[in-house]
Amino acid sequence: MVVNTSGTVVGAATVQRYIASANAGNGYRHYASPVAATTVSDLATGSFTPVVNPAYNTAANPYAVTPFPTVFDYNSSRLSSTSAVSSAFDFGWESPAALTDALNPGQGYSVNIAGTQLVDFVGTLNNGAVSRTGLVRGSQADAGWQLLGNPYPSPLNWDAVSTTGLDAAVYVYRSTGPYAGTYASYVPGGASTNGGTAQLAAMQGFFVRTTSASTPGTINFANAARLTTYASPIFQRTASTDPLVRLTLAAATGPADEAVVYFTSGASAGFDATADAYKLTASGTPVLASDLGAAGLLSINALPALGTAPVAVPLRIEAPLAGSYILKASELLNLPTGTSAYLRDAQTGTVFDLSQPAGYAVNLAAGAASAGRFALLLGGNQPLASAAAALGQQVTVFPNPAHAGNISLSLPTTLGQQAIEVALLNALGQAVAHHTLPASPDAVRTLALPALAPGIYTVRLQTTAGAISKRLTIN
């Protein structure tokens, strides 16, 4: 750590970074240069030579290029690419053109390197103001991500970094295997997942996201945001009084993943740029997140302050491999008296009390669990019935009475954010029609009716909070 309180380091210096990791083997590590005027070649160690290959950037299948790069930067303008990579987010990775390319101060780089390697940077130490401007966001769903980095030879306090046009959250990748890892997320004020904090280590690369396509983002690093001790008092904040649920998903062995839901005044049911964090995923690890439907997945989900009404939060769960997993609440903080947290498994009909420390054991197939299967419920002793009843009061079927043709459903925002199975039942309880409503921001949905005899029918919606039934008259 370099502390410039009463002097400045003059001349060339060597800065080294030890990698403390659960993965001592090869894996992607996100670096940033703490010195000025250095190049990609400075990532070399005694037994590691960085590899670049600009052919990766234009190949129809970049995974097939030889030699395969071990150094990447991230360029979100590439998301319009049609390259055959695994996800839209991955379109942004690109290889530097040459080992002589500069490592720009404040920019992050992903390097596939063993955890036992000791990378050092040699040059004049970065000091004073460092800015990154023109951080744009395109129109694509996964656009706007920026791989930046701590430009100083000292830790950085994210809470003290000045930004405009960027979401508040910061995301740090942690390698768990050669091509596997998790992202730690942190939102100023203290909410975090997977060990995220406001402290960004020297030479640490990290992701942020531009908030709007209409306003490019800017980040201004300054010495005032540098830490002068590894045990800074800024990380010993007064404990928050906001109700918070921290969920953890893990197999018997291997890495875990976390999701946080908390309740605070001023938050909304949608994405809040100052209070929420998106879910960045990586291969080879479980995925646990709040599911906002078309609005995306959240690792940290701030919701309006808890009232007396029950709350249902749809969850997304993905398993890297088929097998047995445990989903549990690793923290239940500041829940109001009379409010409990439950996990609902719509596939089995189980409502599990999350105060039980052992957690909920579930067998999962590889990939994503079916939409709407899992939800976090907060309410009293009968969360399933009360949550469904509260939401049911906000569902309207019209016209009612109806004739042959179509009917419409008016749904509250909570239900619109999840896929819903809709069944139309006759007076005998027999299903005469089925529909699947995908997650959508549209408040009103249209359902086509089959030819029906006049009579009384039931429109039944299967939601994460339980079944909701509405009476429908056909004339």
C-alpha cells in the first residue's frame, strides 16, 4: 500500500499482487494497472506469458481461434456481434491487438492465470485524478457493462468514488475454477452478496453498469477515495435497521451463491439504480437471484418498506449440474414482529420456514428451474394463503359477464414479473382451456376463449404466491 499523505513516490516502482483464492489453479482474474505507461506484456511472470490474438474479435466462433487469448478487455459496443458465444454478455469480451497495447489507468482486464502466479507492474505510480469517460450503454438487453479497475497502488473505498450516469453497485469476479466463478456485488450503504464490500483491492478490476442509453457514464477516481489502512473505520458502520433476507444456494461440495432481498423506504418493485444490483452470472456455479421477469435478475433486491400485507418475491435458481442442493436463509435481519420468511416450492407445494437452519433440500436438474417454481414469501403464519389472497384482490377479469371471444386479465406488477399458468375450469372443476402468460411489463393480458356453453366458470392462476381463482360468467 502506498499512502501519499506527506510525500510522493518519485521514479519507477514495482507493485505486486498476491492472489488469495479458493482456486489455486488457472482461472480468470480481473486486474488493473497501478502504474502509468505500461503494456499488456507487463502481465508476464517467470512462468506465465500473456497471449493475445485479435482474430478472436472477428471470428464467427471465437472459441475456436488458435492461439486462444489469455488476456481480455471488455467492450460493450460489441454486443451487436453474432459470434457463437455462450451468452449475450460474453459478446463484450475482446482481445488486445498486441502485447504492446497500453494498459489504461482505470480500465480492467481479465487474465486467465494460475492463482500461484505473482504479477507485478513496473513504472511510475498512478497518483491524483484518474477518470474514465464516455461509458455508453446500447439498446441491447445486456448492454452498458464496463470493466474498470482501481488505478492506485492502495485499496479504494467505493463509497467515496465519484460517478455520474452509473448504477451504484459494483461487481467483483472471484474465480472458483478454470472457467468458473462467482460475482460479489455491493451497493453503497452496506448490502452485499458473496462477500462483496466497499473495499476494492489494489490492482483489482471490477464491473459497473451505465444506467441509461441516453447518458454516457463517467467515473472520477481521486486520492481522497484511497484507503490509508487495511482496517479502515469506514467499514465499521452503524448496523442497518432495514429488514433483510440473505439466501444461499449450494451443493454438498463446490461454490455457493447468494441473493439478498431487503426492504427500505424509497425503494420500488422494479430496478432501483441506487439500491439494487443486477445478477452477473458465470459458468460452473449455482445461480440464485430475484427474478424481475423482463426487467432481469437481481443479486441485491431493494423493495418498499414492509407493511402488513404479505410479500412474494419470485426467485431464479439454476444448477450447474444435476444433483442435491440446499437453499437456506443465512441471515434473517430486522424482520418485524409477527413476520416470518418462507420459501415456496410450487412444484412440490412445500412452504418451508426459512428460520430452520438446516435449509431446504431439493434435487435440481442441470440448468434453470421452471419459471415460477420458487419464491420468497414474507408474512404471518399462513403466508401462502394470505399472499395469494392479497394478490387475488388486485386481479380483475373483464368483461364479466363475457361472451365468446376474448377476456382480459388486469394483473398487479408483482404477478406481471413472472410466468403464470392460467386454467379455465367449468362448474365440475374440469379444465376447458389452458394458457401460459409469459413475464411482461404489460398490466393487461388477453386470453382467447374456446366455444363455451353459458354458465359459471373459474379462472385459476398458478403463481409463486399460490393459486388465485376468479369467477367468470359466460352468457
